Amino acid sequence: MPLIKVKMLEAEGGQGAVKPTGRKRARAQTRIQREKQEVILEAALDVFSREGFRGATIDQIAEAAGMSKPNLLYYFPRKEEIYKRLMTAMLDVWLAPLREIDSDGDPVTELRSYIRRKIEMSRDYPRQSRLFANEMLQGGPRVLDVLETDLKGLVDEKVQIMEGWMDAGKIVRTDPYHMIFSIWATTQHYADFDVQVRAVLGKDRGGEGRFEDAARYLENLFLHGLLPKER
Amino acid sequence: MPLIKVKMLEAEGGQGAVKPTGRKRARAQTRIQREKQEVILEAALDVFSREGFRGATIDQIAEAAGMSKPNLLYYFPRKEEIYKRLMTAMLDVWLAPLREIDSDGDPVTELRSYIRRKIEMSRDYPRQSRLFANEMLQGGPRVLDVLETDLKGLVDEKVQIMEGWMDAGKIVRTDPYHMIFSIWATTQHYADFDVQVRAVLGKDRGGEGRFEDAARYLENLFLHGLLPKER
DNA sequence: CAGAAATTTGACCAGTTGGAAAAAACGTTA
DNA sequence: TAACGTTTTTTCCAACTGGTCAAATTTCTG
């Protein structure tokens, strides 16, 4: 049960495809509607994640989706609704790994696989990560309330689990909030700063293997740190 | 001697203030020119770091700078030049801490103070961080070459230092590139994702103290990891 | 202070932007 | 196949965009 479902769902509104005709009873979506909406959202993810909300234009999205602007507007009557749809969908997917952290699991295993999953997300859904990053850079005007309620709630919940692990001496006593931040930061970095990562690694090391390297490095960092065990 | 000075300096061009009149010999800048350019760059940093290059408008910048658009264009004849100026200045400041890493210093001290400095940068110059992040999200079209040459060069240099430390058994043998990435990621996170950090920490813990907390947590993470020393 | 140079303003422009409206084309089903 | 609902296209618009230009104003310098 996704905790982050949220009030942004109010994005629906409009007439075109979503709320078919006039005041009649809403009809089930046609095949075309489902397909085209999918194509549009896919194209919009591309554009919004690169340019941000203001920087993206409906024309760009329409072109990427292979249709005319008015045609696109038939499915999503305003730019903002496409964006909102993407944001809710993204948040839902994006936080799944955090939700999966299990208080009953072995702390080391749980942390390890959380890091793994987050790196895999950066590898497999980099645009979603960038979409979110873009929103954050702008000060999160369209998701701030969600962050303060749903996200904070979810994090608080997981923080308690970690405090339990600390009490049990399974992990070192430290700040659980910053712990979570550091996992987010290090893993999402590989999506958000992908260009930089590849530029610095160079042609030879910048291949797909970089995600595996990153995962291995991060596991060690988080578990053991950089200092040798015996000195 | 800043390694990152770069070809972007070609940003200069134009007529207005920068290259005073016609083909005459370039004259020294007046007081007003220096002042206004400063005001403009300050305002532009605000806008660009929030909206990205495309999302920002000259009007917004002009208003933030308290002047009319044509007046602003008198000092910087095109939008792109303001942006380039900001980018070079930012890169220079932003990479200073990395340059300072000293191969002769004590590894632990050096790493510690690198992390410290980076966190302080995020606290004191968050907009510069966001400006850079924005550029990265867009795929770095205006700095890619700089990253591939100057930045990579600088990083390679520091990577060697770290390999030296590993050879000497001072720090654990690990991937030095990802090591640097993880320091960048964790520290810059506090500037780039500031909204999120504050939303999750909540009113009580989201005050200025968060940077000190972050620094303390990160020092421990990087040196010792999350696992207890003896189990 | 006069004159020149530097700065600021207002009017303007062509291209882009988000979006509306209506008509045309298409698909489905009674 | 006729009628209806769905989808697409064409045309259009007002606001905004980056930028120009000449005239007006202010500041500096001798």
C-alpha cells in the first residue's frame, strides 16, 4: 500500500479524453486514450527531466511524442497536469525501496539491499530521478506539502527502525536522518550527475559497469568506512 | 593557480559596457560598470540556479537586479553570456576544496577537512551548487568539454594521491573515483536538496544546525562506516 | 560649466509560448 | 450505412520571449 499517493491526484480535471464529454457520466478510457497518454507521459518525462517545468515546452513534448500540440492538449488540457501526473507516479516508484526496508530483517542485509535497489533505480530510471531533482532545485513548489507530510511520515517510520537497530547494537549509533540522506545522495548522484560521472571516469571506465562499481564501493563505504580496521 | 579557468572565458564579447565604443582601445571599467555587473550576476545566480538556463528569463533577472531589461542588456548583451560568466566563476570556487587536498598531509585530516569544506560550501553557496546541478541535469551542454578536460584532469591528479594513501595502508583500498563522487554527492545534497532535507527534518531539526549535524555524521560515515567496530 | 562619454529609458519587433475554437476526419456500433 | 462519439488538424490568439534602436538622461572630465 503506497503511502505516497497524495492530493496531487487532483491533477485529473479537464475535458478532452479524461472526462469525455460535457456533463455526461465519465466513460471508460478507450485503447487509444490509454496508449496516447502513455506515449505523452513518456515523452514528457524526457523533456521535463531535462529542462524542468518552466524550461520545457508543450511543443517539445508534442514533438517527442510524435503528435501535434493541439492533439496533445486534447489528452492533457494543461501542461501542469502532465507534470503533476509524472510527479506522483515518480514519487510512488521512487520511494518503493525505502518502503521495503523491513524492521524484522537483518540490518546489514537490509541496508545492503536498500543501497542496491537505489543504485538500480538510478541505472534503470534516471529520468525519474532527474525529474525529482529538478523539482527540488526549484524549491519543490509543486510537492512541498507532500514532502512535509507523506515523505516525512515515511522517513520517520524508517528512522524508528534504524534506531531500533542502534539500540540492539547492530549498527553504530548515529543520526538516522542523515544516514538516509547520505544513501539518497550517493545513489541518486549516479542518475542526476550522470554526465559528470561519465566525463570523469572517461571512456574506458564510464561504461555500464560503473553502476556495479558504484554499488560495490558504496556497500563498503556504508558498512566499513574508509579507515582500515586495524591500525 | 586555478586549473579550471577555461575556454568559457570567451563569454566576454559584446559592445555595451564590456567593450566600450566601436573599435577604440578597450577602456578600464567604470565604477558603475563594476557595480551593476555585480548586481546582475547576483540576481542571475538566483534565477538561473532555480530555473535553469531555459527556464530563466531576462525579465526575471532584470527585475531581481532592480533594473530594466534593456538596461541589463547594456551590460550583458546576451542571456548566454551572463550564464557563462556564472558557470566559470562557480566552477572555480566550487572546486577549490578539491584542489586544496594535499598529498603530504595526513590522510585522515585531509579527508576530514575536505568533507568539512564541502559542507561549508553547501551552506554558504547553495545557489552555486544548484546552478551546477541544474546544468548537469540538462546534460551539461555548456560545460561538458570542461568536465572532460579540466575537471577530469584535476580528479585524476587527486585520485593518484588517494592511491598513494592506499598503498601506504593509510586508508582502505577502494575505488578512488567513486570515493570522490560519494563525497561530492553527500555534501552537495545539502544544497541541492535543501527543501527536501528541511521538509524531512521538520521545524525543530531543520535549523541551521543541520549542517553541523551533517558534517559530524559524514565524518563518521566516511571514516568508520555504520558497522560497530567489535561485534 | 561645457562637452563628451556613459547610462538609462521607452518604443518596438519578430519569434515563441500555452492554450482556445471549430471544423474535419475517423471509428464504432445499432 | 447512418449517426454518433472520438480523435486529429487547422487556424487563431494574447501574452511572453530575447533582443534592437534611438532618444533622453546622467555622470565624468577638463
